[in-house]
Amino acid sequence: MAEDRGNHLAAKAVAITDDVIATDYAQRPELLARFGERGRTLYRRDNLYHLSFLTEAVRLGEPALFVDYVAWAKSMLSAHGVPVEHLVENLRLLRAAICRHVPPDEAAAAAVPIDNSLQALALPGAEPATYCASASPHGGLALDYLTLLLKADRKGAAGLVHRAVEEGLPLQRIYLDVFQQSQREVGRLWQLNRITVAQEHYCTAATQAIMNQFFGQVLETPRIGRRVIAFCVAGDLHEIGLRIVADLFELAGWECDFLGANMPADSIFDMLTAAPPDLIAVSATMTFHLELVEKFIRTLRARPDIARIPVMVGGRPFLIAENLWQRVGADGWAADAETAVARGSELVDGR
Ligand code: B12
């Protein structure tokens, strides 16, 4: 059955991982001497991580989710000095181990994203491109903003965007062309091992603080009598994308109950029942949280009192596989906050 896809991979993740490691260490006994017990622990952690992405790609029938993950893993590993050949060999062992542990139909389904990834790894790969290119809209401003943050000058960065708004740049552009793009660039620089986790945290916290400075302005738009509840599924800690969505809804005159990151589903249902909104906006950034997005929508649809509230989804995995929103059962999706407001309005108009 389609809805059972990926179940065996999830259930057998530990056994598959142990098999990969046992096979590799038997073939290459020097690994233990070279990398010690810690090497084995990291190898184990990485394989469980590979499997968490692969399971979602198989479950949702979207191989692209795994291909994107492998491209990301390649770039992370090579930035830390691990040659691509290690990843290629790891994927081959993973493919073989899966065949030994899950039924043939699920093994065949898992082979598709793995083979697609191996093909992509065989091509010469460029490093991921910058999100703050001067040719992109307000790319120069985004780069200047980020450069100040990376020098730990958040006052300077705040001044820069406040001046741009005073000179007439709409707040929407600051949110999308500066905050969004600089955050994505921070991620790229971390991925390439060019900035530390501490620098990423500094930039993120500073951008959140600067966004808060604009919040009064965001609320000035006359209200239009529509309300959206916005949250990130449990475990997902990435809230800035959804916060941008929330603020742009407010700028368009909606009331937005922004609940932020890591929201337990039970509590959402209490809120939805007590005061049903016109629209629900659900965000997930990590691919392995898609299962919770799908589960939330399935549970909602089974509750007659709130079943018909339209649900929009968004976040990083939805940018990778454009039909994913349908696969998780949503009514719509959007690639960015501006489109989210337009699409959300259409969904509510169409009810
Ligand atoms: C900041 C950050 C964090 C912070 C988040 C803090 C916070 N308060 O939000 C912290 C440190 C917690 C974090 C943790 C992790 N992170 Co992180 N993180 C980032 C980073 C640098 C920026 C996120 C962000 O603000 N993006 C900017 C927003 C504006 O973009 P966006 O989310 O795409 O949102 C837009 C659209 O998608 C859409 N949208 C979003 N939600 C919704 C919802 C609806 C309904 C709609 C319609 C539209 C919509 O509209 C938004 C605005 O236009 C990203 C890099 C990146 N590319 O995003 C990495 C990134 C997402 N993280 C990554 C990773 C690996 C992790 C960790 C696993 C790291 C670790 N080893 O622990 C953990 C996982 C934590 C978890 N369980 O969730 C990777 C993911 C790679 C992958 N292959 O999946 C990324 C891509 C970094 C990278 N380049 O390697 N992270």
C-alpha cells in the first residue's frame, strides 16, 4: 500500500546502519586503526541521518528530496576534507544493505533516489552559489547587511536597513531580499565551513531582533477581518521563514497568530477548536519533519468541526519538490512569503 511506503526503512534503520558499518569495516579493517571508535560513531550517526532523508523521499515518492540531501552532504563533507568517493562508497553499501533488510518492493523504491544521487555525484559539481549576488534584487544591500553582522556589528546592520526603509524601500523587500537571503547565505557559509555555528547564531539572533524593530510598522495596516494560525511542526527549530510569512500576512491586514518553532500538534488542535481561523500555515525546514506535516493534515481532516479550514505549507523541502504540497495533503503552498499571502487569500476567497 502506498501509505506504507518507507515503513520498513524506518523500522530497520538501525539494522541497515549496523550492516553498512560491519560490511565496510570487514572490507577495510584499517578504518578502525585510522579513525578509532569515534570514527565508527560518526559513521553510524551519518548513516542514520542518510536514512532519515531517504525514508521521507521513498514515503512521499519524491526522489529529489534525497538527491538534494546528497548534494548537500557532499558539499558539507568536502568542506571538512572528506573526499566524495567516501560518500559514493557509503551510498553503494547502503543500497546493498537495504536489499538485505527490507522487502523487494521497498528496496526497489529506495534504489531510485540512491541511484539518482550516485549519477549526480558522478557529474562535476560546482560549489553552491551565493544568495547575495549583486545582480539579484537588493543583493548589494543584503551583502552589506550580512558583512556587518559577520563583523558582529548589529547596530550598523540595523541602521542600514532602517535607512533603506526611510528612503522608500518597501518592508516586504527588506524581509525577502535582505533578511531571507542573508539567512540563506549564512547557511551556505556554514555548510562550506567558512563561518562557525556561533557566527550563524549571532546573525540569526540579530536578524530576529531587527525584525522585531519593524513589528510596530507591520501592524499599522488596517485589518481586513481574516485570521491565519502559523506554526512550525514539532522538532523543527527554523522559525524565521514562517515569521516572515506571518509578518507579511499582518502587513496585508490579516491577524496572524504566529506560534513559532517546534509546536506540539495536540496544543494546536485545542487552539483551532477554540477559535477556528480562516487559514492554517504550516512550516517545515528539515525533510525528516514532513511526516509530521502530513500527520497534522490527516488528523485535521478527520475532525468534522475544523476539517474544512484550508492548509498551506512551506519551507525548504517544498522548494525542492514542487508537488510535495499535494503529497502531504495540503490545499496549497508558496515558495516565499509574498506568494504565500496571495495564495492564502485565494484559498480563503475560494471557500
Ligand atoms: C538559522 C538556521 C538554524 C537555526 C534556526 C533558529 C531559528 N530561530 O529559526 C538553528 C541553529 C536552530 C538551526 C538548526 C539546525 N539546522 Co539550520 N539553518 C538555519 C539557516 C542558516 C537559516 C534559516 C532561515 O532563517 N532561512 C531563511 C528563511 C526566510 O527561508 P525559508 O525558511 O526558506 O522561508 C521562506 C520560504 O521557504 C517560505 N516558507 C517558509 N515556511 C513557510 C510556511 C508556509 C505555510 C508557506 C506558505 C511558506 C513558507 O517563505 C519563507 C519566507 O519567504 C538555514 C539556511 C537556509 N537555507 O535556510 C539552515 C539550514 C536549514 N539548517 C540546516 C541544518 C543541517 C540544521 C541542523 C540539522 C544542524 C545541526 N547539526 O544541528 C539543525 C536542525 C534543527 C531542527 N531540528 O530543526 C541545513 C539543512 C540542510 C538540509 N539538507 O536539509 C541548512 C539549509 C543550512 C545549510 N545550508 O546547510 N538552523
